[in-house]
Amino acid sequence: MERPHLTVIAGDERRAFATLSAICAVTALFFAASLAAFGEPWGTGCFGVATLAFASAGIATWRTWLAVDAGLDAIACIIALAVTLHAHAMGGVVSATAWWLITIPSILLLFGRYRRAVAWLGLALVIEGALLGLELGGHDFPANALGGTRLLLAYGLGMFGLFGVLFTFLWMMDRSRRRLIAHLSDLNEALRAGNEALAAARDDALAAARARGNFLNNVSHELRTPLNGVVGAAELLALAADPEARTSQLDLLHRSAAELRDQVDRLVDLAQLGAGEISLAAVPFDPATLLEDIAARHAGSGPETRLRVLVDIRPQVPAQVRGDEARLADLLTQLVANAIKFTDRGTVLLRLAARVEAGTAHLRFEVRDTGVGIEGAALARIFEAFRAAEQGRLDRVHGGIGIGLALCRELATLMEGELDVESEAGHGSLFSLELSLPCLQAAAPPASGPLAGTTVALVAADALVAEIVRDHVSTLGGRVESRGVAPGWSALNAPGAAGDGVLVVDSGSFDDATWFHLQDGGQPLRPLVVLCSGAREALRADRAGVPCVRPPLRREGFHVAVSAARRRAAAAASGALAPAGAAPLPPAIASARLLVVEDNLANQRLVLSFLEVLGYAADVAGNGAEAVERFRGASYALVIMDCQMPVLDGLAATRAMRAVEAADGRRRVPIVAVTANAMREQREACMAAGMDDYLSKPFRLDEFAELLRRHLPPH
């Protein structure tokens, strides 16, 4: 390693150089006094030595504040060499031994070994002083300048050399101490860094262990839940006597098996993607139809009147592209299912926009929800496998293995697309997929669309719905006129109303009188389409004989409704349309003594079917919060409680029910856990929360019956 030439002088070194300056100054004063006292013939020599001493004192003082490390050693060697040679020239006082003693530091000085040169010079001065003392010890010195100068020179050389050796020794010891301290500091820093690395490795190992544990728990739950439906439906199917019951159980069996297959497929796909064993197909498909089909499959997934799924296809989306339709459908389906899972109420919007350049369609798929959103810390890890299972409350509430979004990112990368997310806690999320695929057929020009030349008068209070309708009408070739208020019954039946174009109104914009006329069998002369937000509004429109478009507001459904409205208006004008009849409303469900708390529809049906076979009736709650409200307002003989549910989980719901019993002075109602988590820790948590028994999914009918017999009296 190259030797540094510049260093910074520490406080101890400054003090050492100050001491050297003082000694040199005293030496100079001593020789000056000798010059004044003895005069010639040694005055010239004393003057030269004094001059060198003063010079060395000045240089040492100057060196105290500078950082020329090599220069100090060189100056010290030069001064000591000059003093020794000058003394040697003074009449043979210094013996010839000094020549070879001085030669060694001179050679060291030439090769840059400055500190060793100083040490050797000090040793030479000590030896020379001793020899001089021995030489002068047997002589009588005359009381003149020569005698005094020789004596003082002997002691001066010895002391000066001794000081040089001592100073060099102390300096080297101090440097060794500093190096040792620096080495120990480096060792301490390395030890601290090693401890931090070990702590980080320990934290990573613990996090990995937690992730594996959460993953196993979630996989166990998510696989056991549909498996329970499969096993139970198969058992009920064997007991079913009438064809209707067998059909119902076959449907339950099919749904549960499909859900189980989907979960296993996700695990297998993620493993294959990680191993690079999945290849993409290249088939022609319509991206708009693909997205609308996905939206239609999920439109009824949310709670009635609380969550709607809408689809918006922007104009200029190509009619056909080439790519892996199945993998793209898997990716988008997972994004939509994830959005619905974390959105209890509001809207999940699927949107597709595109631009075509040089035969390539640049597609942008969006899935926007108004759900719980994602916090910033979790957002950075949202696409990592099993990270969703670490988020704690969200996934304990909403379920899931934690591989869905990781699978989406892997699929997007495989298709050379880009999957991004924007989210804010409490304000929903936006997942966007940008994908470039070969364009096989561009969008049809609006002038050739089925609504070309048609004017659509739109009355919609919801800006999002209005935007979707405008996009649909524009794509189909029509023109939209926005209206602030829906016309009354008289305007719908005014002469010439049939020529005013199609009226599209959301279900909440008609006044009561218009709905009364419509439901009473009146048929408007003007083509009328109603935008319904849910099944209840659709039933109302159907009873009134008015074509309606239900979520997700597909383009095809909108076109069909407009065509039907035109035909019905024409038939009403000619008198060929009979009044619509009123459809009977379904009967209400009777109250029951048992309460089933389960969020999974297949397992709800399974437990209710088991209870029906055993002769019990039950109320159903879809989450813990609803169950607590039902429990507060009714009396039940037994509560069958799932553990992992939205809004409020089973453990918290059980604690709330026990609090209601304590506050109202009620008797203790047995609460039994029926859960897909078979871990011992889950059983202990259920008992600690106040539950009385535990049954792990999947379970058989005889196991379920034995559970009821333990806690219910015979009936």
C-alpha cells in the first residue's frame, strides 16, 4: 500500500513538537551564552550550532501546525546530521565512530525511511556523546572557551541524542497505540456490522417462517372450505330421494369442486411460472367480449344493492387481437375477484381502452374498486407471493392464500405486459394492465353500427353510468343527448313520442306516478329502456314490461334492450301488445331456532341441508356483525359459527355474543366452531373466545349430527 505523505497532527503530537522546539531553543541559548562568555577561537562554531538550534526550533514549531509527515523526519535528520558533522569538525572532539553511525541513517533517509533514520541518528548521538565523555574524562580542561566548549559539547550531544531516541520511541509507541485503537475500532465496527447482519438474517428467517405458517394456514382453510362442500354434497346426494333435491346437491357439488380446482390451479400455475414451464398460446379473440364476460360472471358476486360490477368498453377497441386468451382471462379474473373481495359496498369498474399503431393494439385494462384500499407499506410488497397472508386483519377477514396477485404479476411479465397498482387506504384501488398484442381486426366504424342515426336521450344521476352509456352508444353508432329529469307518463304517451328516439333512464329517476302507470300495465309509445342497479329494480321493470339493462351494462345487453324497446313501442302504438301481468313475489323465510354464521354460499347450503335432514331449521348470517345483530334480537338454541369471515370474524363475534349475554342476563347459548382451519392453535383460540365446541371441515353428516346431539335436547 502506498505510504501517505500528508497526515493531520493530533494534539499529543503537537505537544511533542512544542517540547522539541523548547529544547532546541534552550540549546541555542546555551551556545549563545558560550559565545558571549568565551569568545574566540570557538565563537564561530558556537555561532553555527546556535544558528542550527534556532532554525530547528522554528521548523519544529512550524511543523506543529502543518501536516507534512515526511518533511518532519527529513528536517530532523538534516538538523541532527549537520550538528554532528559540525561538532566533528571542531578539532577532532567527535571520534571517527560517528561516520559509520551517521552513514546508516543517511542511507535510510535516501530511501524514505524517515522515522528509522531519526532513531539511528539519536542512537549515533548517544554513542558519540558517551565516547566523547570517555575521551574527555581523563583530561583536565583549561578554564577557557575551548575547554568549556568541549565539555558542554560532550554533554549536549549526549542529551540531544538521548532525547532523539526517547522522542522517537515515544512517537512510535503513540503511533502503535493509534494503530491498535484504529484496528480495535475496525474490529468493533466489523463486529457491529456482523451482529446487524445476523439480526437481519434472524428477522428474515422469522418472517419466512411466519410466511410459511400463514401460507399453510390459509391453504388449509381455502382448500378445506370447498372440500367440505364436495364431501357434504356427495353425502347428501346419496340421501336425496326426489329429483329436485338431487339437482340441488349436484349443483352444490359442482360449485365446490370448481372452487377447489381453482385454488389448486393457482398453486400449480405459480409453481410452473417460477420454474419457467408455462408457454403462451396465440389465438384470435375479442378483448372487449373477454372483459364483458368476466364482468358478467362477477356481477352477482357482491351483496345485493351494496356492490355493483360495471364494465366500460371505450370506442376504438379493436374487434380482434392475437394472444393467449385463457391466460389473460385468468389474470383479469383474479384482479376482479380480488377487487370484489375487498369491496363491501360501492362499485367495481372494469374498463378497456386501446390505441392501434402499425398493426399493434396497445390495450389498457383497468380494474377500479371503491374498497378498503392498501396502505403504503403493504403496497410495495403487494405482488410478492404469500405477502397477502402476512397482512393480518385484511386477509383474516377476507380470506385468500396470498398468491393471486403474485400470479398476476408473473403472468403479466410472461406476456410482456406491465401490471401496476395505485391505491390509498380507505379510498379503493386501481389495478392496470398494459399489453401490446397484434391487431387482427380494427374496430368497426360508428357509421356502420346497429344504432347508426339513433338519438338516445339519457337520464342518469350517476356520472359513471352516464359515461358508460355514452361509450356504448358511441361505439354502436348512435348519438347521446343528456336530460336532467325523466319525462312523466303523459310525455311518454304524447302523439309523436315514438319518433323522439330512445329514452334511457336509470331506475331511480322516474316519479311514482310513472312507475304506477308502468306497473299497472301501461305501455309507453316512446321506446323506453331502464338502467337497473340490482335484481329488485330488474324485477320491478320486468313486472312493468319495460326492457332493462342490469349490471355490468354490457354493450350487447344495451343493444338488445334498445331493440326490444323499439319493438314494444311500435306494438303499443298499434295496440298489439297486451298488458304485462304481475309476477308473484317469493314467500318469506320462516324464523328458526338455530343460527348458522357462514360467509361461503356453498357451505351455507350444505349446513342448512344437513340441518333439514336432521329436522332442524335455522337462520343464516353472512358475517360476524350480522350474526351479532341477529343474536341480539332473537333467541337461539345453538349458534354454528365459522371463524374466518368478512366484516367481523367468528372469534370477535363470539366475544360480542358473550358480552350481550352478560349485559342482558341471558342464559349461555352453545356456540360451536365449524371451520376449515384444523390447526391446534385455532382450536385453542376458539375456546378462549368463548366457544363450546369445535368441528373441522370437511365433516360428514354423522359427525355433524353428533355435534348437535352434544349441545341440543332431543326433538
